[in-house]
Amino acid sequence: MYNLGNFIKMKKPHVCVVKETKKKANCWEIIRMGADIKIECTNCHRIVMMTRHNFEKRLKKILSN
């Protein structure tokens, strides 16, 4: 199960590109939990808010507990 502060991977990568690898970033940190979940890209620090249902549909893998 995921918790506040966990790093996660989504099914589709974010559009920002990591400079070192030239690949799309796909690591997010959970920064708010409730009825909605707010996640932040670890590369460009963009914040995305989505419903818990959409989040669970798009979640691929939990990277850290």
C-alpha cells in the first residue's frame, strides 16, 4: 500500500526529460493524501492532483515504502 512520502512509478511517464539519460521522467512523490491524491514529479517538481480512483488506475509500482 502507498503512504505519504512514498516514491511511485506511473504507467505513463511524465513529459519532462531527465538531462543525464535523455529519457522521460517517471518518478513521483506522494505529497498529499485524502479523497484526492497530490503527486510531485521528482525531476521538474510539477504537481498533479487526481482522484484516488484515477491514481489507483494509473499507478504502476511503488518504489519505496
